Amino acid sequence: MRTLKFAVAVMMMGLLFCGSAMAGQTLDTIRDRGFINVGVSEGLAGFAMPDEKGVWRGLDVDTARAISCAVFGASDKIKFIPLTSTARFTALQSGEVDVLCRNVTTTLSRDTALGLDFAHVNYYDGQAFMVPKELGVKSAKELDGASVCVLPGSTTELNLADYFRKMGMKYEPVVIRNQSALQEAFYGGRCDCITSDSSQLAGMRVVAPDPSKYVILPEIISKEPLAPCVRHGDNQWGDIVNWTVQALIQAEELGITSENIEKMAESDDPKIKRFMSVSEGAAKALGLGKDWARNIIAHVGNYGEIFERNVGKDTPLGLERGLNALWTEGGLMYSPPFR
């Protein structure tokens, strides 16, 4: 009996040691390298796409820049690596990228079977359909027998099958592995409609030859909580990515922006003071400097600024905050206390 107890104790000590050895490994590698390898979409307007000068722009891009600010105190210590929907998880699992900021839906199987850890959601979305206006289709319920362009290896493909089965309708999938090729196929008339997350459809429509010729149908057929994700096993790195997204949300709730941050730093509000200079113990546990959250907002802005700059009502996508509004405004964006 004593031998069994001793063996169990040794095993538990070994597991604890392995966990301790893993902690901080990703952060150490990134700091030694001098930049973060970030997996992004191949090119999605509003979320991750190079501008005319080759500079990456978008909500996911700014999320990645915020992580860079947390780690390095600067927003440009990043290498962006475009990945297809089928290659994104392999790239993360193999270590080719340190984090995916690539409109990835949080799901049970991905969190468990694929060995991924998801940070806080940075965009709440849902799957929809886009069709040419000339078809005269007003509802997804009218798509019986339609050919549908869809990316493989995604929740989109699975949701599509579920929806048509549920509605008792038939469809012909047109599966194309590359995002740009998928869009070209749709605009070239190879399929009657295209399906993806609603925000992604808005991004695709912006780059269409004539955006006015296409309409996004009103039905939302799924829940798509999009979030950055990392490899399972390094809790410290996962915490850094997670609390970076939380910092963007918390700053908006506190009214801290990239424009007023210097003035807000003089505030006597204890919540603001804690945010501006997170306690030494908490910062040390993350492996970051105590000004990490302040650096994020100073260089990138809060969540509201990022949203409006990239996909908001004054951008070509023209998206409303909706579920992505703060919880105080009827949305789902909510951060735990910074204390």
C-alpha cells in the first residue's frame, strides 16, 4: 500500500513539474525571437487584410497588435502569417504560429480534441447567406436546390448541412479551399449563394466588383463566438492572450481611450488606478510589466475604438455593435474585475 501511495505521489510530482516546465515556454520563445507569429485570415476586409501599402489592418489584426503591446510595449513586434481554414489549426499545433487571431469559432471539439485554448471572444457572430440581388431571394428558406459556395474544414460547412437538413431542403455544396478563390467563384456565378459568418459576408461584399449587386439574407443560423486561440498546455501564454482581450473591453467600460489615457492616468478612481498599473503580483504572474494594460490602450485603443475603426458604422462594412456592445449597453462584452 505504501509502495502504491509513493508511486502515485511521484507521478503527481512529475505532472506538476511538467506543468511548471511548460509554463512560460511560449513567452520565453517569443521574447528570444523578438516578435509574435500570428496566424490571420488570407484576406478579409475589416478583420485582417493588407491595405494598399501592404500594412495589415482589421479587428483581428488590432487584437494581435494589442497582444504585442502587452508583451513588448510596442504594437509592431508581429509577423502576420495568412492561413487557410484547413491549415490554421495545424499551423498552431506545430508551433508555426504562437496565436490565431483569425475569426475562429470557439467549440467544444476544438477546445478538447484539437488541444486548443480559447481566449475571451473578440467578436460575437452568426452564420448567414449572401446572394445576388437579381435572384430575387428574400429569405434563406427560399434556397431549396441552390448551389452554395463554402469553405471546408470550418463550422460553416457543418452548419450549412445542419440547416438544410433541418429545413428539409436540398443543396449542392461548392467547396473551395481558398478564401479568395471562393469569393471569385461566387462573384463569377459558379454558385447561387455563399455562406459564412455574417461579418465575413459583409467583408466579402466590400471587395466585390459591385457591392450593390449583393444582399445578405436576414436569417442567422448559428452561434459563432470568434476568439483568439493558443495551444493547450501553456497557461501563462493563454492568460496573456485572454487578459489582453479583457483589457480592451475593460478600458471601454471605464471610459479609457487612446486619446484620454494620459488624463485618465491622473484619476483617483481605484478601478482606473488598478487598470493603469496592475498590481505587481498580478503582472508578475502574467510575466508582464505592470503597465501592460496601459500600453495596450495607449497604442491600440479600447475595444470600442477598434470596432469602430475597422468594422463600425462609418466603415465600408457599416456594422452595428449589436451583441458586441458592452454589457451595460445591452451587448455581451463583459470583462471580469482587474484586481
